[in-house]
Amino acid sequence: MNSGYFSRTSESSFIFNLLTYLDYVLFNLLSKILVVHRLRPFPRSFYERNPAQVARELLGKVLVHRSPEGTTSGKIVETEAYFGRGDPASRASRKRTKLNELMWWRGGLAFIYMVHAKWMFNVTAEREGTPGAVLIRALEPADGIELMKSRRGVEDKKLLTSGPGRLTQAMGITYDHHKLDLTRSRVLTVLDDTFTNFKIARSHRIGVSADLKQELRFFIRENPFVSK
């Protein structure tokens, strides 16, 4: 029996398996690149609607922050809608001030404020002159997970972005991003992903002392990254 035959066969098998593996890796890499380039920011018309409708339709979309440290992103899995006067939980429930004036501006802007020493990231909704906003409460981490862990100081993936304060810390979102136009910004934006294979649930908003009868918290049912 020719031992060289087996040697050549073994070598050929190794090369075949290696090429198959490299083809698989390359395919997945190209798929991700194509997906990233396929996603586009929402036009302003998407945000210039009823905040409850915007909050619901933001579920499953991709929040992206491109920083000098690196890019982080995640799928939005939990939101809350806020209105103006008549909404006791809204920051615009009373008069217009320097702290809440952005809620009267055009839709699609980053509205950021601090609660209990944590930044809250919101997106303005409604047309200019009518106050409204959507609080992004939780993400399912996607890109830059190691950077998120470093910023948060935790290893558990489920603790990175499950909650509005955790989310901004993990994503590196601060008041420096206040007023950014999410329809145009390359730094901070929400991208349209057509993936809708999930069920939406709703409840009353979390941590508010007074609420409307309408359930204005929206979240992806059974998603492990929802805050509660």
C-alpha cells in the first residue's frame, strides 16, 4: 500500500476543510457588511407622528453610536412614549422651560437629561410646536460588546443595556449628544431594520408617580434584555 497516497489524501482533505471554513467565514463577514450598508436612518417624517406610534415602531430598530473608542450598537427592545400637557409623567407636562424646550422642536432629535446621576436618552417626536418624546429604555447588544463591558464594568451581557441608565453608559451616550439630529448624524443614529419577527407587549410606564390610563411602555415580549 502506498503511504504517500494516504498522505496526499489527508493533505487534500485538510485543504478542502480549510477552504470550506474560510468560505463560511468570508460569507458571514460579507453578509454583515451588506446588512450594515443596507440599513438606513429614518426620515424625519417617521418621528413627526404620535409618540406612542413612534415608540412602538422603534422596537427592533438599531441604535448606533460611533465614537473615537469604537462603534457600539444594539436592537431597541423597550421604549416609553411621552406627551405634553395632560401627561403627568412628561417633562413637558407644565410650561416650556430651557430644560424641556427640545420636546417642542422637530421630531428626530436626541433629547438627553439626567435622572439619579444617569443620562436618559430620548428621541423627540411629533411636529415642531407639539411636545413629544420617546424614551429608549433597553437594547439587545450587537456591536462593540467588549467596549460596552469596559464602560459598564460588568461581564454579564444582560446587564449591559437593560435599563435607560445602563444603556447610555454602555453606549457612551452623554449630554454631548443632546440635540443631535438622528436623521442626519453619523455619530448617533437609529437605523431601519426590517426584521419584525417578534411580538410586542405593553404596560404602564415604569417609575412614574402618576400615569395616564393608556399603556405607553412598549417592549419585545420574552426578550431577555428588557429591563423588567
